[in-house]
Amino acid sequence: MATPTVHVIIPAHDEAALIGHTLRSLLSGVPAGTLQVVVVANGCHDATAAIAGTFAGVRVVELDTPSKAAALAAGARTGGHLPRVHLDADCAISGADVLRLVQALEEPGVLATAPGRHLQTTGSSWWVRGYYRVWERLPGVRDGLYGRGVIALSPEGQRRVDLLPPVLSDDLAISEAFTPGERRIVREAVVTIRAPRTAGDLIRRRIRVAAGNREADRLGLRSPASGTSVRALAAVGRRDARLVPLIPLFLVTALVARGLAWNLTRRAERRGVAPAWLRDESSRLTDRFAG
């Protein structure tokens, strides 16, 4: 067996529905042992750990507490090789494409890479499809590392990320930790991300994002370039007039999510507890997606 060359950490919280598909995609197209894969099942109440454990060469670590930050730290403690890849358990990318991300880290000055994004909207409502048609054309979404579910880091890049505080929007914080010249989107590599099914499912997903953005702003971890301004939306409409009717839909979704995120945060603060963030379960319904 070849010596592992890339350390892939997959934090997984109750991902039994998709972890098998994620691992099959990841382990395809590369010789056995090329990737050192660690699945960190954190706070799971399902068969996530058991399913991951059926894959040869995949190490499973179990934590009692549901925490992505703790899961990434536990994965790092397994002593894996650098460069390192952080992969969300509900995303699909091939091992060959992971290697493309890592190869791009060898370019001078590049410390962090992410793949192109294929947003799978099979079974999604017209509202969801309309929202993402606008979202995908925003400059920060096109050029940032966030919203892709996978980030590859060079040794220097990983050291920089290790200094970041634990936050809700960890991929946003990672993206903002690097200048545009230090990060690269590798379009030849593609990750598949499943879109929500209904407007309600979309709102549930965006509530957490809105709360993460608010936290990043408060901590000074977010630049104006990653935000969604009226000017940016107007530019989207100018570039493609077909999107103009969808911009109000986008704004309504964003404003509702921000308002609900604020309310959840305030209620939790008054009670002295951490907010109970909602999760979009519709993107985890395997019967909606082929392959």
C-alpha cells in the first residue's frame, strides 16, 4: 500500500444518510492509501460511525459532543500528513479532484484551495433554484473558499487556520484568512453540493449562515468583499437581465433568515444557553438524488 500523502478530515454529525456516498466518491479514482481519511463522528445518534467504519483504510474517531471545531481538532490530533483537506460529510468530491486541489498548493504563494461548485437542485422548488441562481453569481461566492464544503490547506495555510477562533462559519473565516493571491479556486476539480428542497428548508440553512456572518462581523473576521451589498446585486442584474426578477426573491430570503437568526440568538442569550441551530434535512434525503 502506498504511503498516505494527504490527510482528509471529515467532521460528521448524524450523517448516516450520506456518509457512505461521500466516502465512496472520495476513495474513487486514487490508489489505495493515497488519502489518509479520518471521519470524526461528533455527537451522533445514528449509524454514522458504523457506516464509516466499513470502508477500508478509513479511521473513525467518535466524540460525545456535537462540535465541528472539536471534530477538526480531534482529526488533526490523529497525526495525519500535511497538506490537509477539510471535507464536509454531506458533500461529494472524488479523490482525484482532491489531489488536484493539493497539487495547486504547490504553486508559489498559494496556501489554500477549493474546488468548483456543482449545486445539485434536483427536486428543489422554483424558489430555491431562483435564490441560488443569484447567489452563485455574487463576487464573494464566485471567488471565496466558502460555501463549497471542502478546503485544502498547505502546511503554512493550516498553521494560519489553527490561529482562528472557533466560529459558526468556519469556511468563511478560513477564506478570509487568506488574500486573493493566497487562495485559489481550482475549476478543474468539482464538489457536488445538494440544495435544499423547499423555501422553508432554504431558510433553515440560511439562518445558520446569517448567524455565522453576524458573528464573523463582530469578531472582525469578515471583509466587505464577502458581504452582499445592493451594489453587488445590481451588478448581477446588469450582467444578466434574466436574473433581475429573482433579486427580490433573494432579498426576501436573506432578510427573513437574518431576522430569524437574530431572534434565535437573542432568545438564547437571555436564557444563557447556546442557540439550537436548525439544519436542512431535505438535502440529506438520498431518494432525491441519483448517484
